[in-house]
Amino acid sequence: MNYAENNLLRGESIVYRAQLHWAIFLAPIFWGLIFLIVFGIGASDNFYDEDIIYAIAIFGVIFLGSLLRAIVRKVSSEYTLTNKRLIMKHGIISRRTVELMLIKCEGISVDQGILGRILGYGTLAATTGGATNRFTKIADPVVFRNRINDQIDAIHSATGK
């Protein structure tokens, strides 16, 4: 069971779950390619050059570190919309959670750069009480924003505000 399911309020149900986009793996892909290039250069020189061995080790560590970081981020992140709240959770050992009451939400915005538009990811920003919380590298952020706005409209229709 995940964080949101374990912390639902009375009468609260999950409406939508957003995911992190695969673009969080772009840095590991980049470092993996650099590692393979340096490894290929070293293999063509039969690994005789000590500098190539160090470069292979350094780029291998950078690649593995960035890959591990992306995997941990992917498996430890939750973005959940309920009929009452917007819940964001990051972390396994050290955890950061943000829980925004939809009835108090003042604004939702989506920021997408060129690469984000092409690949389908972006940053969703939710403002409540003057504080802005950002949800980065969200897959299909416009769909997520629309679901949030639909839920806010449903809450306002039910309460008559």
C-alpha cells in the first residue's frame, strides 16, 4: 500500500495518480553513453593507458550514481489527486510530503520547456495561501492539471461556493 492510500481522510477517495516521466533517466542515459565511448576508446587501446582506466572508472561511477538516483526517485515518488486533496510524496528513508486541500487551492499552472513539450513532461505548480508547491518532471502535466481543476470545480459545486 502506498502513502496516499495509508493516509486517506474519512470520505476521501483517490481520483487520479500522476507519474514521473521517463525523462528523469536522461542524465543516466547521457552518462552511460559517455562511459561506453570512453570504454570503447580504452578497448581499442587495449587498456594500456592509465588515464583511460581512470576515465572509465570515473564515468562508470557517475553513470551508476545517476542511474541509482533516478531509480530511487522513480520508485519513491507519488503524486495523487483525491476528491479532497493533492498529495505529493518523495523519499524512502528521508521523506518529504505535501498535502494541499483542494478547497483552498488558488491556482494551478503548468510549465513546459521545448523538450518537455516534445516528450510530454513538465512542472505543475499549485498555489495555496500564497505558497507555491512545484511537482517536477510530471508525465502529462496538462492532463494532471485538468483533473485537478475538474475536482476543484466538483468541490465548489458541492459546497455552493
